[in-house]
Amino acid sequence: MSHDEEISNRSENRPFEDILRQYVERRTVLKGGLATAVASMSGFSGLAFADDDDDDDDDEGVGRRRRSRLMNFEPVKVADGNGAVPVISEDYEYQVLIPWGDPIVPSGPAYSYPPSAEDQKYQIGIGHDGMTYFPMSRRGDDDDDDEDGRRRGSNRHGMLAINHEFGRNSTILDRGVARNGADNQPLSLEDVRASQHAHGVSVVEIKKIRGKWQTVESQRARRIHVNTPVTFSGPVAGNPLLQTPAGNAPLGTVNNCSNGHTPWGTYLTCEENFNGYFGANDPSWAPTPEQDRYGFSAGGFGYGWQTFDDRFDLSNASYMNEENRFGWVVEIDPMNPDQTPVKRTAMGRFKHEGVALAVGRGKRVVAYMGDDQRFDYIYKFVSAGNWKRMRRQGKSPLDEGTLYVARFDADGTGEWLELSMNNPALAFFGSDANILTYARLAADTVGATPMDRPEWTTVAPDGSVYCTLTNNSLRTVADAANPLAPNADGHIVRWKDSKRFTGTTFEWDIFILAKDTHSTEESFSDPDGLYADPDGRLFIQTDGGQKDGLNNQLVIADTKTKEIRRLFTGVTGDEITGVTMTPDRRTLFINTQHPGNGDPALTNFPAPTDGATRPRDCTFVIRRKNGGIIGS
């Protein structure tokens, strides 16, 4: 999304002591104890959670399992991947599933355009993004040995939890094709509700029937959107920072980008560009320093929700702090439709792209997260204890632990800097609740390394962690971890933590610079989605301007040889994102987001080409024609 390319970090890592002192003077805050900070995890069904081995030796598992050649499929050529319909390797095939507006159960309201607010509550949302397949039949529990998160359930029947990042008013409300402007503004509360209900998360039950995947009637299927009741847990729960003078109950999740899942079988959805849905009706309103650091503005991204929904009006004093209720990681149980989504505040508040999970030394959960904006940071969370033991004690491993932010040093080492009241540099914040709510300011203060838009993270079985840095055309000074200035095409950084994920030091290197691929047939730019499989492949999805007119794409890299092959290309104007697999890794799910940027003159996919029908975000179900492992 273009708003990720804006800059909210103007600190150059200068301390924000003055800003926080002003904040403490303006508002009364409760001083918490040593409440800890947490982060979350971006795993995928089919991805074994990297586990601890109680020593510091590196795993050799990938090396033992690697064949002499990981990728034996015929790649898509650059010249073929630039049209209005997708192109896939000749060794693979795909099926379209759950396009925007389809009912979440077959008996629900059928798609019609534009959708009504009431129908959209029971239909697939727009802006398909991160997702996880949760297999049916055998669901792992705390006494299982299935700590790798795969749960080895059904490869033909499961729950699919999928994020809906964003949809422009121009598309949802049928306002033409302009991205912003007065012609795109909502004209009523009904318009606002239709837009709000298209955002959030869908949980659907899917099954392979006679060779084709489809949704089925389900008591578990549900939509979670901007007006769904939610609750808070962790160090900030109950804090005045999350309370409004109006006393309105917490509702909703928005701009749900990437994702993760836990070894206990829940889904983690991440709120990214939440700031853009707020605006100000009072022309005299100006952002506080804290709001400015998170990118709040009077116009937002042009959604205009504040015109008819007071809780999104930053100038309405009755709803002060409503904006603090967004920017968190949200935990959802895909098997329990009655569960209230929980915002896990110990994981910090920033523009979460996603979360990648490892199980570290002492069976502690460790999560890696990117804050997707130019010059923002990479974070990690380590739970306070053994995740199984914590759950047996009635505690969430995501509520107690420590949040860190990364500093990358020029010698190829780095340090995880603690973001809590244990760090003397943060004493002026006054409480862990303040630190977690304004994690960006805390990270500025301790001297984290500003990165080139940190996106998805993924953990490989050998303990390596990868993170995509999509681009940063405004960088003027290069550094070791961001070696290009400007960085128009992005890169991928990787590191390995000490003490099996739980240590505070790491060693790192640049896995690949996208520009170095441009002289090859395997060219790609703007890496975004990411997944490391158990055999040593790295699945890379793109979101941005590809070279030679190529559409956005899915490429696969051998992490040892760095050989790259293109498996799939999308349609004109889209983004390829979201990646999850069945436990046997023979079925892959990915998404096209904002095909044609909503313009039917560019593409009508998944409808037949007619130059008039609105394109619709949708999921692709991909399999190898010979039934082999995806990527092979």
C-alpha cells in the first residue's frame, strides 16, 4: 500500500524524552509494575516451528534434508507475466477460491455489486492478505507432541482464516476508479458501514470435494470486522490509555495485513496502517507528538469514516484514546465462533506487518515482527516461560514476556534492545503500558536501526530468521543493514539469534539485494510476503513495480545456492500476498490483492475479460500437476 512509503520516523534516533515528558504532563497515567512485553508469530500450516535443542549448536536439519536440487519446475518467463490474467508454471495449476463478496457460507447473501453494509457483514472481505490453514480432524492441544504447529490434520478439510487489509471507497462504494478525492467520500453511515464491514478477517470452513476446494456450511465460519466486539489483555489492558471519555466498548480490527499462528492452534492477525482510517472534522485539530509519530492526520487515507462515525474523529474529545485501541496483534480462535478476539498488548503497538514464530530455549515462544514504514524497526518478543506450562497455569504466553527492538551493527552482529522499564534509558516513560502503547517512541529512544520498510518475517528450521525490506526511495545515507541509498527495489536480511532464539545478540547478513536479480530472467523487486519451508526453499512474494512490465509475482529461492525460479505471476495492478499450505505441503494458498487497483479497464479477474466487470480480490489454490511438494 502506498501509505507504507510515507515517513513517520523523523527522530534519526534522537531521544524522545521531551515528547514523553509532555505526554506525562498532559495525561494522568497508571504506573504499572514490571509488566512485560510480548510479540507474536507468523507461522504457516506446513511450516515446522523451529524448536530449541537446549544448547547453542546450530541445527543441521535443512542440510540433511536438502536434495541436490530443490526446484525442478519450469519457471514462468518474464515476457509471459504481464497481462490481465494470472500465469502459472506449466508444471502447476490453480483454482480460484473465496473472491471478495462471496458468502462465508453457501447459504449466505450472494455477491452483488456494490455490496450493502448488512450483506458485507456475512461476505468475504476485500484486500485479501495474510492467512493460515487450520486442518480439521486432529487439533493439537497442550499435551500433544505436535510442537511444530503442523498438527498433521486433514489435507482436504480445514478452517481458513484470512486477513482483509484494505479496500478503497472507489471500489467498495462504486465511486469510479480514483484513489482519493471528494468523489470517493462516503455519503451516509450506510456507506461507512459497508466499508468497515469489508475490512477485518474472514474465517471460513473449506473442503476439497470431487477435486475442487469450496466453502461449506459451518457453525465455525464468521466475519470479524471494524464493529466486532474485542477485548484487551496484557500490560495495557485496563489502562487509561485504552479508555475514552465516552465510555464506549472496544470494537473492531482494521488494516489486517500479515499474520501468524500459535502452537496451541490460534490465529494471529496484525493491524498495520490503522492510522489512515481516522480523520478530524474540526479544521483546527492538530496531532499530538505521539499521534504524529504514528502518522495520524486530519484527512487520513481519505476513507471519511469520521464524517459519520464519531469514534474515528480525532477532534472529538469524547473519543480521545480511541486510536490507541488499534495497532496491536489480535488473537482469534478459528475453531470457536463464540470467542472474543483478544488484542495482546504485550506485543507492542506499531504498524504490525506480521509475526513469525519460533519455540526457543526452555520452550519459550519467540516472535519476530516488522513495522512496515520507511525508517521503522524490527521487533522481537520472548515469552516469560515455557508456553505449555504457562497455559496450564491459565496464562497466555503472549501476555507475559519481553519486547525488544533490533540494532544492526556494521560488523555483522546486532543487539536486541529491551523495551521495558528494566531499561534505564526508558525510565521517563513512567510505565510499561506507556512503553508498549508508544513502542515506536521507545524504539527511537534506545537507538534501534531504521530499516527500509520491514515487512514479513519467517523462521527457517536451521534457526535463521528472514525479513523482507520492501524498498525506500527516500533513503539518502546507506548503512550496513540497508546498503542502498536510495533503495528502489528492496532486499532481504537474515540473522540468527544467540541461545536458540532467546538471546539478546545475533549475527546477520544480507541474503539478497533485489537489484542484483535484474540482469537475470528471475528478476524481482519489492519483496513482501515470505515463507521458509522445511526443505530450504524461500517463497518470496512481491508488491511494487517489477521490471520489464512484469506483474507482481511469487518466486522461490534456494536458501543455500540462491537460485531463483518464478512460480506464478498475478494480474495487472495487483499484489501477490498471503501464503499457507496444507500439512502435507501439496496444496498452496496465495492471494491477489487489489487486482487492477479496482479498475475494470485493466483487468476483470476472476471474471472473464469484458472491460466492465469489477475485478475482485481472491485466493488461489495451487497444486503441482504430479501431486508433488509445492516448490519442487
